[in-house]
Amino acid sequence: MHRKNRQGNAKLIFVQSRRDLGIIVSGDLSPTVHINDIVVKAHRRANLILRAFVSRDISLLLRAFLVYVRPLVEYNSVIWSPSTI
């Protein structure tokens, strides 16, 4: 939802959330939108790994997971990790 407001001669646009440096910041500063986005991306990549590899070798799948999925979950985890405290 976009609302427009005026501050002097400048138009201000209100948005529900905004991505900045890879972090989604919502209007209420809740990390819920950011966490949901991370979970969706990580789930998609994990499913892609399972579909892309014919081999079910655990060490191969684990390595692919550590390279492609884990960085998504760990990036800026300091911001959202203590979200329920």
C-alpha cells in the first residue's frame, strides 16, 4: 500500500516494507517479513538441490546444502536471531 504525503515541497511515499542491504525492514521494525523471506528462499534452494542431483550421497548433498543454502540463513542472522526475546 502506497500513500503519498507532502513534507514541504517533497513528496513522501509510505511503504509497508523496504529492502536495504539485503535486509527487509518493515514499518513496525518486526523481523517477521525478513525471516519469512529467508525461509522461502532457503526452502526453494534446498528443493532445487534435491531435484538437481541424481545421486543421493549424503556427503555430496550436505556439501551442496552448506554452500548454497546455509549462507542464506546465516547472512545477518544477528539482526533477526533474538527476535522473540
